[in-house]
Amino acid sequence: MTDNRKGSFRTRAIHAGSEIDPQTGAVVPPIHFASTFRQPGAGQWGDFDYSRSGNPTRSQLESAITSLEGGCNALAFSSGMAAIHCVSMLLSSGDHVIAGCDLYGGAHRLFHQICNRSGVSVTLVDLTDPKSVREALTDHTKLIWAESIGNPRLSIPDLSELATIANEVDARLGIDNTFATPALLRPLELGADIVMHSATKYLGGHSDCLGGTLAVSDPELYEQLYFIQNATGAVLDPMSSFLVSRGLKTLDLRIRAQSETALKLALWLQSHPSIKNVIYPGLASHPQHQRACDTFDAGFGAMVTFELKGSIEQTAMTCEATKLFHLAVSLGAVESLIEQPATMSHASYAEADRQRFGITDGLIRLSVGLESFEDLKADLTQAISKAMT
């Protein structure tokens, strides 16, 4: 398949960037571990020269991401945070960022404790409220940073509306699409300028590699980001590039199955007497449920957040008592994970900010894997019972 845009999403996830090896006919491309490449002559450059600047295995992954996100090009980084950091380096001293208040703790830390050292300011707002976004705009706003599904409260902003607002003030719109994946949503199609993934999560899908990606639809913007990546060096290694590429081949199947189980768990948790609140885009009670129905393909995602009626100690005990759900940060893999955002993924938030943004001590975040619904339900049942009695 020479045209990486040909075919359905599932077909492209298998074939884009995975052309047959011309030397051997291998259906799985070889992994190129070389750090440097022989050139045709002095001052003459081949397709690859040094692996920081480009590597065949990384390029194959970038080709696949380009196809799946519908962009003009993509870049693969050593981690998701390295990818976000690259975006932040487009900014200059005095620039202003608007980001969501339902925001991954690592991004919160980067904006507030690293970018601020360069004179970049950030305002956190509810991105589901366009009025609040407009009120936060300044003459120096250069970036709106959103998550297609917020972390950890699973809010869903109107990306088309955010793109309109960004265009009005000549700012860029960057979307962290990690929770949704391109199987559910492709933000470039809705007007976003940059789409980021922590490839560690659903793209890789097996908790065995670390990586990040950026996809864009503007060639000039791609060149700016490529220059920053090449200059700073946070590139994805060949082995991790191979593992993420392999993970992409089953992404569509995995996210559909995980979403189906997540919905079943969310519906069951709603009726549990020890649960105060369940947050899941597939529930009619979710504030942006209709938007999720109108926007997402293949389900509502595999993240479920709920709040216990008990104390912070009982919340921690619930997380510690599970047997199938591993108590761990990260998400998006074949095994299910459980965590307490207030003390784990969002511990970098100041306590006042956690309370202000609804990251309560009783909040629990589930990453639903590929185990059976009945087994996961039984595991949560015994864990909650143990903690609440």
C-alpha cells in the first residue's frame, strides 16, 4: 500500500508505514538500530544521515500516525511530555497559554513550573464553556491547549468551537488526543493545528514502551516543530518506534472492546450504593454526553472515573485491594489499571487547585483493559466492600 491514506481506519492502522521490505520481502519491516548512515559523497545527503535527525523505523511510525490522524506529517518523541515540551518551545517570553482545568498533571507541571521560567504565562479554564475561553483571551494568547477527553474528569470540549476561537486571535490549537485516540476522534479534521499523543498509552497498548507523537496538517508548522525536535534531540528510539507501530495494528479492535467494557462498568457503578458519582462520556448523565455521541467513532473511550462516598483512606484502600486492576499510573494498555488522581497522576497540583477543579480525595480513575467485564466487576466489588466495611 503506497498511499498511506487509502482504505478504512482499521486497514490503514495495519498497513500505513509498514511497506514490504524490498530486499527480503519481509511483511514486517526490519528495525534499524543504526545511529549513523553512509552518505553518497561529501556535502551530499541521503534520506538519512544521523538517527537524531531521522531514522527509517521512526519514519515508518510517523507515516502511520500521519495517516491515522489525517495530517501532512508527524513526529515521534521519547515521551508524551517531550512532545508537549516541543510544542511549548514554539512560544516566546510574554506569550500566553490557555489550557483546560481538566488537565493531565504532567502538562500542568510543565506549564506552571517550566514554561513560566521562560516568561510564558498560563490560564486554566473550563474549556467546555466557550464564554470562559473568550474571557481568558489576551493580546498575547498564542496557544490553546486542550484534551479531547479531559484527565481525570473526562470533560469533552467542543474542538470546532475552540478552533474558531483560536483562529480569531491567531493562536494555535493543540489537542492532547491520548484518551480518545484517532480511532474515536481526529482533531485535525475539526480544525486543530497540532494533535499530540502519549504513545505510551493506547497507541503502544501493552505497557512496554515509552513514547509521544505530534501530528499536524500545516507543512510550515511541521518544519518548525521538526527543527525544535532535531535541535533538542528528544526523539523516539528504534525499538520503541517498532513497538508503537506494532501496537497501532490492533488499536481499533482494542479501543472498541475496551470501550464496550468501560460502558458496562460505568452503568454498573452508577447503581452501587458506595459510589457518589460516576463520570463516563457514554452515560446520559455526563454533561457532554450528546457531544460525545455526535463526535466519537467506535465508542466512548476506556477511561472511567468515579467518586466513593468514603474517606481518602477508604479510597486508597479500594485502589490497593484490587487484584486484576493494577494500582499504577499510566493507562490505555491491555491490562486494567486503577489509581487515585489526588495522590498519584495529579499530585503535582496544589491542594487548592485539586479541590477547585474537582480532583477530590475520593476520586478514582480506571483504565479499562481487555479482561472480561464480569471479572473486572467482581474485582471492584470485593475491593470496594473491603474498603467500605
